[in-house]
Amino acid sequence: MVNNNIVLIDTYNYLRRENRALTAVEAVYKAAKSRFRPVMLTTVTTVVGLLPLANGYSVDIINRNLEAGGMVSSWWQPLASAIVNGLLLATVLTLLLTPAMLLLPEIISKRLGMRVADHQFETEKS
């Protein structure tokens, strides 16, 4: 999830740097829209993979056996449960809180009339 936030912020910065006509709101919307599917895919695949173990089931693929409350699940259930719940919370934070925090300097500067952050990107010298 940390990487998802880093890539989301980097995408926002890239959009603001490359297209100066975009407002902060448009850049945040485009960045969040472009990162939504990768974030959801990584979260859903991990959660679905760990869900049986988090619910106390251990799957033996070789012997094609499903065991409820076995030795494996009793050892790994707390960890799997923590990972599943943490991923679900981190996904919500990534998709809702990070874009809101990217807009915070813009909102503060408009409401208070003071510049909080410099949104002007310097052009690269070639």
C-alpha cells in the first residue's frame, strides 16, 4: 500500500508538471482514476487469497483437502486476519484520504488567502 500511495502522488506531480492548465482538483481526479484499477487488483487478489486462512480454513492443494480449524490455520489465522483487515483499511485510505490530502494545500490557500505550498513546477533545462 505504501507503493500505491507513492505512485499516486508521483502521478499527481507528473500531471501537474506536464500540463499546467490542469487544476489541482482535475489532476487529483485523473491520478486517482488512473491508479484505481491497480490498487483494487492488488488488494482484491491478496484479500481473496488470504480469506480462507483468515477465517480458519487451511487449504491443502496437493491432497485436495479443506480443513477447518487445523494446525496450520490455528498458527497463521491471526496474521492472515491482520493482513486482510490492514489491506482493506489501507485501500480506503489510499483511494480517499491521499487524494484529499493532496488537495489540502490548495483548499487552505484559497480559504485563508495565504500560500501554503508552491504549485509552480520549474521547467527542466536541457
